[in-house]
Amino acid sequence: MKIPEIFAENVFNDEAMRSRLPKETYKAMRHTIDEGTPLEPHVAMVVANAMKDWAIEKGATHYTHWFQPMTGVTAEKHDSFLSVKEEGRIIMEFSGKELIKGEPDASSFPSGGLRATFEARGYTAWDPTSYAFIKDNTLCIPTAFCSYSGLALDKKTPLLRSMEALNKQALRILRLFGNTEVRRVSATVGPEQEYFLIDKELYEKREDLKLTGRTLFGARPPKGQELEDHYFGTLKPRVAAFMRELDEELWKLGIYAKTEHNEVAPAQHELAPVFTSANIAADHNQITMELMRKIASKHNLACLLHEKPFAGVNGSGKHNNWSLSTDTGVNLLEPGNSPYENAQFLLFFTAVIKAVDEYQDLLRVSVASAGNDFRLGANEAPPAIISMYIGEELGAIIEAIDKGVNPAAKERRVMKLGVDSLPDFPMDSTDRNRTSPLAFTGNKFEFRMLGSSFSVSCANYIMNTAVADELMQFADALENAPDFMKALNDLVAKTIREHKRIIFNGNNYSVAWVKEAERRGLLNLASADEALPYFKKQKNKDLFARHGVLSETEVESRTDILLENYCKSVLIEAACMSDMAMKEIYPAVAEYASRLANAVMAKRAVSSLLSTESEEAVLAKLSAFADEIKRRSDELVSLSAKAQGEEDHEKLAHFCREKILPCMEKLRAAADGAETLTAKKDWPFPTYSDLLFSV
């Protein structure tokens, strides 16, 4: 396989457009993609026809508007290119109108009250900045999704709006530095994707995995990740075969899959792509997750993307690497050899510091879900407190600016390994802090809090909008300053003094940091139900409205959707848990206990001298666990029934966390205890040892 020959072969990209479109049409398309200008209908007609011909040559029979509603997955409605003419003749047609606009049922997707059942009309609108592609013999056209009144019902629309806002304000800053060459500034993103692979036959035997994505029951196995032998270990043959096919299919779709390896937990792995624009990165990541599941099934595997599929071992995250780049190829967050003297870098850098401090609540909202609550704060993920790690060198520069002194000259360090045959190499200016929610890692910020199943759109449109707002304030202050450099230096120093509380270079897992964060006035929103209502705080509504990213109505609807999703996730898990407990676990424990009781009676019948102490001890424990399983299961059913009557999603979310989740924990503890005493052949479904070590 030669990667350059297959790369993007199923994408209607720039190369395909250049070869198939008339010169003027191609120029118009490039202008739309590069400048964001509207596409004329006659141009769309020519593009649609060329796109159709290309797709049919590739074996496509249908097209679909591929969009990302607020469901957590993508959506698509397939239409064939077939068109009936006189006398029953058919031809293959695809019009500019069909390319530009589709009409899915908006009331059937989460809308947060924006659409009632009788108000069904919604629209999908072509996003020409993300190339069309072929998947499963279908031409997929990336689109935005909105209601009849134009309100956003998807994850792409606010991301595109935020990119426009960020570009506008970043260009204002660059013009202040005399840069007139740059026409566009884009947020660039590289999302690292973690996931688990387990045997599909075992997966099919677990109702909890199939319905909720995670194991609701499971005693810890004798071996977990204690030896740290899985991390970067040799790939097992089935996993390697899966990764090879995944890479090939991703490359065909123009997705920059680059790095793959075993992660820390047994059966856990990671894939990382090369950076691209935030919009395309979000699209690519959605496709990646879909293909992971589909290709895993072909290899008799199941791909788990839940944030915490197994208790007691690391969960899965998605590290969102975010930076700013110009269309001339310059990374605006590149410090250079002398960051203290790099005024442009310092201005953009402090804008991010200010944005993260002022909108820490929104960043926490962007990673809030029922699944991610099980992961945040454990030793595999940052805690719920938002902070920034900037490293020793930049930390010293920030301190020097705050104190109004020049930083001490820092000699570039060289790593010497003490072996003559091994080369010396320059050390990086920053270490990597795995405990930090948002770490600066050379020329980008790594936001480590996202859950593995998340779309990256929300975190990035929040980051884009918050940074755009700070750049707007900076530009307003500097554009008419009589002494630009003095005003800039004063602005950077003032910003650092007022917002350096968000910077923390230490151990975010420590108890001392929790106390210190409280002293600094940083938020500690430990659970999703606490965090999500912050989305609709007035300051946040004002932020989005100022930059045209989300209206107040759209913010309100999104808050309601996210809270409803949280509640539904917990209630589905509760229903699944009580079902498994009473239909699978309780009967198995009762049956095994019955056999133990019969063994006791049989021994006594043989001789009163035979000891039954061990059997009776196990039997007593099993009986106690069985009673607890029945009691907690009944309690869970009762609590779930009570929850059905609550229509306020915010109140219901609190009820789920305060009442239902603790009951689920107690039910699990009883069931897991019973598992440790029950014969393996009598346990009703695969154990952790089976699931984690079978591939």
C-alpha cells in the first residue's frame, strides 16, 4: 500500500475540483472556501454536476447531507441520484439546489424546545469549507443544521461562527503589528482519540455494554494496569490488523491519521491525527469514531468510546490540541527563541490566559456529561478545576512581567544521556503536565478534559469565542494608542496581574491544590449537573451574542438539551442496572447459594463430625449480598419512577446525582461482592478478566 496513492481518493477535494471544474467555477469555489463569501447558484449547479459525476465513477448511488445534531452522533438521510423522465426513463441527476439545501425533520432531533412536534421543518445547509466524501457508496456532503427560523440545531454552525469571530479579531491584532499579508487566521486542532477494543462475542453477552457503553457491574480482576506493561507495548495481532484497516480507510477519506499505540489500561488504545482547521478536525473526528466502531466489528471486536467503560482502570479521553495559525503558515502561539521579546506572541498568549480565567465555567461546561463525571479527577484525567500549565520558562517570563523586571537569561539546555554512541539533543522549553486541564506544550494548548465520546466542536467554539473576545478588547485598547509598544507592554502586564490566578504548574491531583484553588477563587464544579447551568449565565449569553456565535435562545436550548441528555443517560443506566440485577445476577447468586446449602445438608447427613463452617460462612455472605441486591434494585426502580414525574431538567439532574447514582453505587457494590464469591461458571456474563484480557 502506497499512502500517497490512496490518500483522499474518496474526497472531492481541491485536486478533484481543479481537474473537474471549469476554471472560473474553480476560482469561485476557492474564493468561497478561502474568504467565506457566498456561492452563487449558477456556480453551485456546475459544482453539483461535477460532484455527482465524480461520485458515480467511484461507485456512489446516493447522496446525503451529513450533519451533526445535538445527539452526540452524526445523521444522514440518503437520496439516490435517480430521476424519472418521460416514458419511465431514468437519468442520474444532482442539482445545485439539492447540493446547497436539504430538509430533515427538525422536531425529531434534540432542540431544547426550539421545535415542537407539529413544527417539523428544518434545513441542512452545505458547508463548502469541509470537502464532500464518499462513504458506503454514498456521497456525503458536510452540512450545518438549523431550524425553520434559522436557529442552530447542530454542533457545526456555532463552530463555524466562532471561527469567523476569531479570524476577524485576530486580523485586527496582526494589522497592529504591520502585517498586511495574512488574509485569514484559523484555530487549528489535533484531537487525540482514546478507545477500548474488546472481543465482540463477549461484548454481546453484556447488556450494560450494549445499552449504555460501560460496565455497570464487574469486580476488579486480579491484574489491572498496575504493572504499566500495556502502555506503548507491542500491538497484539488482532489489534494491529484493526489499526491497519482503520488507517487505510481514514487515509482514503483524507483524514490525517498519524500516531497509534497501546494506552495505559489493558485493552485501551489511542489514535492521533496531524493538525488541521477546527471545523475539518471536528468532521474528521466524527468520521473516525464511526469507522472505529464499524471496522472493529469486521475484526470480531467491539470498540468502546465511553469515558469510563471499566471501573478500576483508566478511562478514555480526547485531548484537544488547540492553536492559532495564519494562511501564510505562521503559528501565532510559537514563542520563538526569545519569547520575552516576542511581543506578538505575548499578546496572543495573554489573551488565552485571560479567556481561560474569565470563561473557566464555559470550558468546564464543554466537558460535562454523565460519562465524563466518572473520569475527571481520577488519576487518568485532570480534575474538575480549570487551570493552565505554562511550564518553567514561560512561568518565569510571566512572573518577571508581573514584577516589572527582566527575566533572567536562560541558557538552552542540552540533554546528555551519558552514552557516547547516543546523540545529545536540545531539551524542550516546557515539560508535560499530565494532571493539568489545559497545558501549553510548545506552540499549542492541550485541553485534556474532553471525554472520548465527545464531539470536539463545543470545546473549540467556546475557546474560539472566548479568545476572540479578549483579542477584540485588546484591539480596542491598542488601535488608537499614542504609543503602541508602551500601551502593549502595559496591557500585557495588567492582564497577567489580573488573571495569573488561573496558572498552576504543580500537581493538580493534590489536596493542597484544591484548597489553593478555592483561595484563588477558581470554580470547582465537581459534577455535570453543577456545571451545565453555568452555560446560561448572563455573562456567557452576552459573550456568544457579542460575536454572533449563539443567540440567547440558542444558549438556553443547548443548556436544556445537555441537562436532558445527562438525565436520560443516568436513567437508562438505572433501568439497565435493575434489569440485570434481578434477571441475571440475583438468580445466579440464589442458585449458587442453593447449591451451597444443599452441600451443607449433604455433609451433615453423612456425619455430624464433618465441618460445614466454610460453606456456611460463604453462604451467609452470599445471602447478605443477595438481600442487598434485591433491596437496592427495588429502591432504584422506585427512584426511577419518581424521576419520571419531574419535568424540570435542572432539578431532575440534581435528583439523579444526589439519589439515583448513590443507589446505583450501592447496588453495584453488592453485586460485585457476590461475584467474588460465586463460581465463575455460574456467573451470568463475562467478567473483567474476560473482557480486558481476551483480545
